[in-house]
Amino acid sequence: MTEYKVDGHVSSFLPKEKKWQLVWNDEFDGTELDRTKWGFRKCFWGKLSPTFTEEGVEVCGDSTMKINLIRKGDDFFSAHLQTGSLTFDIPRTDGKPGFWSFGEKEKPKFMHKFGYYEIRCKLPKNDGWHAAFWLQAPGIGTHPDPAQCGVECDIMENYLTPTEGKVICGCGWNGYGTESKWYGHFEFPYVETEDGWHTYAVDWSKEGYIFYADGKEIGRQMAPKCAVSEVEQFILVSTECHGYNRCFGNDSKESSAAGDAKTWGGKPVEALKKAVLPDCFQVDYVRVFDEVK
């Protein structure tokens, strides 16, 4: 890895086989979230989420941002930041008759194709919720060729960390139904650093995806075995409380009602009820680099 200096902030370390140029970043300077860069995911598959919120996002004044776990009575909430949006999330809100299933699309704040995507962060501690850094396309799964509609690229997910001491990364494509394909995510040990900060990154190119954690290569998912997106995708820095947004299947007493409801049902998992607060997903920076040829 080779050092890439960012004035006034911690340097990035990028794959030395290529030359890089910074094209987008948020260092979380100031005291408020930059809404020109980030929006909030509030809906999940066409309905309001009972757990996604705009509350609890704290820009700390020390060039870091926190997504806090919030408890209100017996329910839990946390934020899900994104620079674009999934078309399937957008419910109809105009009240007008017609066949189109979706509401008005949000204008993307940042969409990009290929490059090196990196986050420096501290992970949540409690079980029952998780953090992630990932890429998605608005129309994932809507074309027979996933290169034309996008690939979900999970650069870091930590839902296995509290119970199994692992972090995962990897790609999936063809949407989220019966045609869904998952190449096989990498699971790797979570090894704590002296200061608690970690970096997670992916080098996405026409050839495929190379995943990194704390400057070390974790694994490669390359074409043709792995589908490679050739469309612009948006960035997500997200958290999710488990147990909500999951009213699927005939065995759920709430699933039939949820079919017509405007908000998903669901209740927090037992592990979340035991969470020790405060807990947060803390982010130092998010950076995107392009290869210079």
C-alpha cells in the first residue's frame, strides 16, 4: 500500500499497483451533517421503516461522525445514510391512480462507477444491530445482465462481530428474489487496533472487486465468476436495528397486514433489548479515488 495524504486529516493507504486521484470525500468537518452529500434511507421496499430515522446522527466537531443507537421505550432506532436511493424503496405518495408502482425518485447526491472506496471507522459494540459500508445501484436486479443494472457490493458488514468476532465483505447480484446470486462473502477475524480505528475498502474495476481491511487484502471476486457492475452506484454508510423490516412469509402473523400497510411491522430482537447504551457507529472519513491512467 502507498500513502495518499489528505491535508489536515489521516492519510489513506491505497494499492501501490495503481496511481490514484481523490474524486469525492467527506471528512465530517464542522458540526452538522453535510446534506449536499448525504440523504437518509427512510423507506424499505416501498414502505416506511419503523426503525430508520434521521435522529441520532452527530457530527462531533473533531472531524468524526456518529450514528447513534437510540432507544425509546421498547423500540430502537438508528440512521441509514446514503448518497442515492434504491428505486424499489420509494412508495407512491401522490395518491393518484395509475399503474406505476413507485413514487418520485430522489435526485442522487453522488453516483460513481469504478474506483477505490474507503471508510475509516469504529464499529458498534452491541449485538442486535449492525453497521455497514456498501455500494448499491438504483435499479439492481432489473436487467438480465447485472453489469447493466448494478451489483450490491458489501465492503464491510459487522453483524457477526459481537457473536462470532468476524467481519464480512463480498458481492451479490440479480436482485433479492429467486434469481439472486451471491458469489460467497468473505468472513475474516475482527482484530482490534490500538486506537480502535479501522479502514475497510474495495478496489472496483472492470476486472472485478478486491477487498481490503486495515491495509491488507482480504480477497478477490473477479469476472467472469463474479458479475461486475458497469453502471454508477451510490454509497451507503448504514446501520440497522434487527427485527424490523422483516415481515415476510406466511408464518408471520403480521405479514398479511403488512402487505397493505404503509409501514413495516416487526419488533426488536431479544439481543437488542440487552444493548448497553451509548453505542454508535463512528466514522472518521469516507473517500472515493479514481485510478489515474
